[in-house]
Amino acid sequence: MMQSASRRALYIGVTSNLHQRVFNHKHHRTGGFTESYAAARLVYFEQYSDVRTAIDREKQLKGWRWEKKENLVAAMNPSRRDLSVGWYGTQGPSTPLRCARDDELVDHSA
């Protein structure tokens, strides 16, 4: 989930490359919702090994009321800090990265 600075807008999406997708949102390369609402802070994510399961979860979350989504974010990230801080340094997304956050990814496929 990407959130705006005002914390009112939440963007939910599925990707096979979280680091690339977040980079694109932060550098306004995607347009659409995240561009319109300046939703460029990664505040929540889940990891799945099966794309169909990830898409089902995305649909479920998109069907939730805003308050329920906020409660989910608050449970994992109460301060709503940007979880992608420090991912890129001076490198772009095309450079292979070993990210400090890789060991913190939560696998919900089990």
C-alpha cells in the first residue's frame, strides 16, 4: 500500500517487483491514482508466492472500507513510516540491489 502525505489516500496494487514498482511511484513514472494523490510512501506490503493468491488478496483489500485498511496499516506500521527508505541509495531500480528490507518481507503463502 502506498499512502499520500496527508494519509487520506491509500493505493493498493500487485507487483512481481516491489522495489521497481515503488521506485516508479516515487519518481512519478506510473501516472494515475498515485500521481493524482501523491501516494508515494510505502506503508504496508505482503508477499505471496502465488500471483493468483496475491490478486485475490488485492481484491479483498480494495473492497474494504478505508478505516479497515488504516487499521491493517496501523497494526504493522503504527507510525506510517515509509518502509522503502534506504532501499535505493544512489542507485536506480535497474541496478541489482541487496536490500536491507529483503529479510523483513512477510511471506503469507504458508
